[in-house]
Amino acid sequence: MPRAIITPRRNREVSFTIMPIHGITLYVIFRFLVSSRWVRSTGQRPTKKDTQMPRKALLTLPLFLLVLTASAQETRHFTFHYAFTVKNVTAGEKIRVWIPAAHSDNSQDVKVLSASGDLLLRKTHESKYGNEMYYAESKARQAEFHFEVVYDVVRHEHITLGAYSPHLTDVSLPEKERKLDLAADALVPISGLPAELAVKVTEGKTVPLDKARAIYDYVFTTMRYDKTGTGWGRGDVLYACDAKKGNCTDFHSLFIAMARSQGIPARFEIGFPLPPDKHSSDIAGYHCWADFFDPAHGWIPVDISEAWKHQEKRDYFFGAHDANRVQFTMGRDLELSPKQAGKPLNYFVYPYVEVGGKEFSNISTMFSFADVEGAATAMR
């Protein structure tokens, strides 16, 4: 018996974009509409004279004539549960806990329904990227500590290229942010091998958008999504260049390194994926993606690993992030707030715990989501 695939309930938001249409195009539309109406009213085909647009009206339709066109972009409304347990903590030791926190931005509306734990949580944020987090500390009086944060999220599909025009409000990039998004990270060099590859891949390209597309296509065709062996998942660009495989972290780290080496600001974002064919489920692990900055379009989203897994969407994921995700943090080499005793975090999507001033890894996590039934359409 064929297996039925359940498509989750999603909402569609309508956004209106003003687009120029050539006068000739409007003339053709006018002829079609008048012809259709004439046939319905008379039962006869109209003559050319009957459907002729007045000359004065035609001459007053310059190229800058604007019409409203509607474009539907998806939203997904769901609850997200982020829970974990710290196990086998030695009594009397100082325990410190940092939990990444999802937050609202242009692509998602986030409400915290509850934030609870066996220690008192307080909200903080780090200064480099502005990532938000919960923090708790205490002397351990028990062996296990439980924590849970529950979110209500409306995630918007983010499209800036293709059939949808970008919703631009400001395409300038502050100099501090530009420097940050052009700089190397510990595992993301912008010189040496990735820079050499970028030079070859972008040869003959002068426009940032064209260079970024060439780099995107290189990563797409060269890398393969493969989590076998060791070394993958750290976002180590040199590993990616050598192994030519890995997960989303490796794909996007390579893209970011090559883009930055060409003077294109690029940034790393991380959160969790939502299965598109389920209404609710546990989430096994994180997903990450990237954006790059183009002066003509602003921040442009890319998701090369999703494109690799769904190759029919290769063009879509250059310039789009779908609604099947939730973002938690941004950036690499992170110092938390308050600052951790250990080294900067490669990325921050799972809870980070220190016991006795050292990183503590005996943590079990549990992530899950559930679509909100009968959610009202989100309007932007």
C-alpha cells in the first residue's frame, strides 16, 4: 500500500511588492481583459478597433509605471522544547550553566513560554554578536540538574532573490559589523588554500553577487553531505578542503571562508531544523546556515547543505531560507556572558556547563517541536 506523507499545517503570508511593468506588457493585458469581457457580453469575438487602448492612455504608460503584485511566502507556527539534564555532578563543586536562547529577528517571532530549572536562571547576552542566553551558577547540592525552555515561534520564509523581490530597509553595513564579518575565525581562515580556491572559482567575476554564486556552486558541486569517519562537524575549513565532505557546519564554513577572502562579508547562523513532513517530533541535532552581504540586496541567505540534500532546490537555497528552522545564535569563537573559564566556543547551540572551573560534558539533551494547530496567518 502506498505510504501517505502528511504535510504539516503551514500558514501563508502575503507581502506586496511594487514592481515596474513595461507599457507594452500592460497593453497586452488590457487587450486580453477587454477581449474576454467582450466575448462574455456579446458572444462574438471583438475586432482590433474594439480592443484598442486609447492612444493617450498608452502614451502615458512610461516604464516606471508601477503595479502591486502579491507574493506568498510561508510561515510556520510551532512550539519548541529545549530541555537537558546535567548528570553525575560531584557534591560541593561549583556548577555554571549557559543555555543559548532563541530570539526574535526579521525571520522569526519568538516568545518564551517558560524557562525553568533546578537553578535560578537569569538572562544575559554576549557583546560580540549580541547572542542571548540563560545563565545559572551554584554549589552543587545534588547529582543531577534539569533545565527546560519552551518557546512559541513563528518562523518566516526568508527570500531575497529569484521570483521574490527583497524587502529592503537599509543595505548599508556598519563598519564594525563589516570588519567582524570579514575576519578569520579559528577554524575559518581567509588566506591560504580557501583564498586560492576562491580566486580560481571567481575568475572573471566582478560583482559580489556573481562571486558569491560561483562560490556557492563550487561548495555545492565539490562537497558531499557525509558524516562518516572523524573530523566532520567542527566547521574546520582546511578539513573541508581536504576531505570534501562533512555536514552543514563544514559546508557553510568553507563558503564563508571563500566569500570573506573575496571581500564579501559573510556570517554563520545556527539553530535547529524542523522536519517538513511531520507535525511534531523530537529533533536529533542542530542545523546551521549562512548569509552573505551584497550592497545591492543586503543580507542574502544561503543553505548549501540543504540544497545538496534536495538538489532540485539548488537555485532556491541561493537567496532563501525556508520556514522549517529556528535560529538560536550567530558566529564562532564565542565568549559567553558571564565569561566561561574555558576557551571560546566554536559555536553555541547546545548547553555549555562547567563544573569546578572545567568544561563538563555529561549532559543529556532533549529537543522537540510541535506545530500549532489552527494558527492564524502571520502578516508582515
